[in-house]
Amino acid sequence: MDRSAANVRIGLLLGLLGVVCFSLTLPATRIAVPQLGAIVVALGRALVAAALAGGLLALRREPLPISHVRALIATGLGVVVGFPLFSAMALTTVPAIHGAVIVGFTPAATAVFATVRDRERPSLGFWIASALGLIAIVLFAEVQGAGALRPPDFLLLLAVASAAFGYVEGARVARDIGGWRTICWALVLTAPVLTIPVGLEVVRHGEPHASLPGWIGFAYVAIVSMFLGFFAWYAGLARGGTARVSQLQLLQLPLTVLWGILFLHESVGVGTIALACVVVASAAAAVRFRAGKERTTMLDRLPENFRNNEDVKYGMLRVVDIPSEATANVPWFNQTLTTVNEAVVRLGLFQGDFPWHKHVDQDEFFLVLEGEMSLDVEGREPVVLRQHEGYTVPKGTMHRPRSPQRSVVLMVESLGIVPTGTVTETPG
């Protein structure tokens, strides 16, 4: 199996692990909410996750990505505040399986939000599939509500909209700073505001009390759903490709239904199963219609032997042994050596052509230490860099490094940058 195929397989496994983690969220919430209340479960879990996220960021000395603060707050409003709060409020009165059917529309809603956000023009099939899914969940809610939508159904629809909005905003930030940093900073930035409603709730009702299952449910949504699950999910997206791995979200609805039956002993009628299948099918169609319009992912264009190590190897107050690093590895290789304030210093071993790409919000500096490399820059003549010559590519500029023979290159970039960049259409 070649390296790219192995990356896809690992990405799919990590994505599946993330989906399994998320699929237990509604059942765990349903157990905890009646005992602890919607505010404590929904927002209190975010405070626990924020403490874990803050500890991790501090341990790794991650600087705040100033240019992304607005988008991170928007991400937090969607996935840290909106979805947990609206879904918890709804689950005080409706079964977890009922919530799962409506929340199952999230993949399609995410595709719709992404389409609007990126100003795409999707096919008629995309809109038909999305509309059918929305009609299916409205019909389901009306049947369950004896002919009318109930307040919990509107809350679940708001939860879906919040999640879709948060996922799209988070994905845009994750392209530049990575998925785990995105969710960690979204948690940390929203936490100060959340302490107010949680504190008022505790003052009004006293110290929270719950049975062991109630506390287990709360611990699950705080540690797994709100924190660890995102690590597996974003790692899967990065390794396996967003368009491919995101399809696994469609498994979340049937898995949640299964957990509702096993752990909550909820009943499922034939009508519920039928409408759930319609929701899954419409979401699958909507996502696939949009994926068909998406541009090629960077993963599909990387050299098969590309290796990228983003963990800092040397750090502060250590001698950086560049000759040893260059001798011990073969192209294509990318190793983060150290950090300087809000920048990283990387060592790259090049040989052959790298795909066209760009870094949306970061400049990139190249300095050739050994050999010779060329830089194709959109709208300009190719630049040839020989030993000890450097060049800075501005943010948002499409470029392509090329090196007919092995070259050793030092790169300086913003901390949190995705080394492979993002790709649009190949120039020319």
C-alpha cells in the first residue's frame, strides 16, 4: 500500500472514531439534562472542555492567532454555545432518537452554509436534495407532534443551524491553524462569557446533584463530545481529505438511534426508520452533489512520499543540527525545527515538483541551504534560487516549489500554518 492510500485509510478510521464519539452525544445529554438542567449540561460542559483546551494550549505555548479571533468566536458561538444549548433544551422533553432524526440533517445544512459562505453555484440536484431532507424532518416532527411542530423541534432546527454555521467557520480557520487548535481556541475564547449563565444557574438552584449515570453523561459530553472527539474528527479530515471523510457523518444518525435503543430503551417505529432513511439519503445526495463541484483537495496532489512533521523538534535553548536532519532524511520531507515568537522555522528536503497551492493568511519565506530550487509564482516569471538565496511569497499567492535535484531549504512561516497550504484551480 502506498503512502497516500495509507493516509486515506488512517483518515477514514480517525473520522469514524470521531463520528462514534459524536453519535453518543444526544443519548448522554438526554441522561444528564433531567438531573442537572439544560444550562449546566450545555454550557458547563464547555467550561470543562475549555479548561482542558487551555491547559493543552499553555503546555504547547501556542500563541493566540490574532488574525483569526473573529472566526474562532463565530465557530464557538456555533459549536460550543448554540448546538449544545439548543439541543439540551430540546432533550428535556423529547427522546434522543427524535432529536437524532432532526439533527441528522446537519451534513446537508453544513453543505448549504458552505455553499452560501463560499458563494458557490451548486447544481439543481443539490438544492432538491437539501429541500427533500428538510421536508422529511418537518414531516417527521409534525407526525410526532400530532400535526404540528412543537417548541423542541424548533430548538433542534436551531441546533442544526448552529452546528452547520460553526462547522463551516471552523473549517475555514482550520485550513490555516489546524483543526485541534481551532476547537481549542474556540473553547477558550467563549469560556469567559459562559461562566455567567452557569454561575447564575448554580446560584439559583444550588450545587448540582445527579446520580452516577447523570454525572457519567455529563463527563462524556464535556470530555469526549466537546473535546477529544474533535481531535479524532479533524485529524481524520486532514489525513483522508474533507470531501471523503465528511461522508462518514451520515453514519451518526443510525448510530445514535442504536444507542438510544440500547442505553435509553427508547422505541422506534417503522415511520421513524423510514423518515430517518430519507434524511440520511437526502443528506448524502446534498453532500455528494457539492463534493462533485469542489476543487481537488491538496491531499490528492501531494507527492506519494511526502512526510510532514509539525511537532517542534528542538524548541528553545537547544542547538539545531540542520546537517544531521538533512542527512538522516530523504525528499519530500518537512520538519518543524523551532518557534520564534509567532513564527515557525522549518526544514524541507525537496526533489521534484510540489503541487500549486497558497496560504490564505500567511506569508512564506524560503532560503536555499543546499542545491537549487525554482519557484513558480502565479502571474510572474519563475524564480530560480541557488544556495544561500531566499524569496518571500506573499499570503494568498498561488505558488509551486520545484527542484530537479535534491535541495535543502529553510522556511519561515506563521505558527499554526498548514504546510501543504490549500489548493484552488491550477493556474494557466
